[in-house]
Amino acid sequence: MTKMSPLLERALETLQIEIAGLEGLIKRLDSEFEEAVNLLFACGGKVILAGMGKSGLIAQKIAATLTSTGTPALFLHAGESTHGDLGIITKQDVVIAFSYSGETNEVLQMIGHIQAIGVPLIAMTGKPDSTLAQAATVHLSIAVEKEACPLGLTPTASSTATLALGDALAMCLLEQRQFSEDDFALFHPGGSLGRKLTIKI
């Protein structure tokens, strides 16, 4: 058997670590996830997704997926939130806050305002005992055994786990709403997906 090059070995290890992170999510799926879906389905306003750094980037993607599949959602940059942007949150909304450590300062600074408005807070963290997790209405664990980064620093397995769990929320909501291909075409007229759904032969 041909020996793998160091590059392929690193790539393989990265993928194996990230797969292990996803397998961990599967084992932890429980009633908390169902409660999160129910809160989001019952939301009479919009879903606000907030985060910083890599968590913020993942939150942006999940917001886009929710919006395109029938759940109105917006990304709120946690760093900008306390400089006026918290005004986007209304009493009809649900907030999902992202922070692997659960201790990101900019995210924690939002908690008091969220509680004052009285909206549900769903926290996605890797630390169930963290400040953010403890303040949340519902906590969804995105904990991974380790990151794929050989330095153990760059969010890799944890960001993949976060994105996957966000996709799971979106797909559950899609089914709950009985969201159809016609609905998708209405929201997505551009690009190859839009053409595929709207061009009749």
C-alpha cells in the first residue's frame, strides 16, 4: 500500500476529527434541540443570530439558510450591538447567540438587554457551565473533543459542528412550515437554483 504524503495525512486527520465532532452532536441530540425548534417555529417576529469572529461568520450563514427556507432571520454583529444595533430586537423575536467558550465579552454584554426585552435566548456554546449557557432559555451544545488545528487554536471542528447544528434547525423548521419547492423558487429567483425551479419545459 502506498504511503500517504504528509499533506494527505494532515488532510485525512482534519476530516476525521471533524467527523468525530459531528458524531458527538448526534449522540447529544435531545429535548433541548426540540425545544429550540419549537421556540423558533412559534416566533412571531424574526430570528436574530449574534456572534463574533468565526462564530459570527457561521451565524451569518445560518441566518441566510433560515431566511431562504421560510424563517425570517438577521445577523447581528455582537460588537456593534451595544452601539445602537440592539434596537433591531423586538418583543416578537428569538435570539440565537453563538460563542464556543460561552464567555465572549461582546456577546455577554447583550444578555441584559435581551432579558429586559423578554425574548427567548438560545445559546450555542461548547461549555454548558459558561455564563452564556446558564443565561439562556435553551442551550445547544456544540462541544467537540478537539479542534482539527494542530495548534489546537483555530476554530475548525467546533465551527463545523455549529454550522451542522444550525442546518439541522433550519431543516426541521422547513418541514414544520411545509416549505415547498414553489416557496423556495419565490425566495430564490436568481442563480442556477432559481432557474432550475422556475424554467418550465
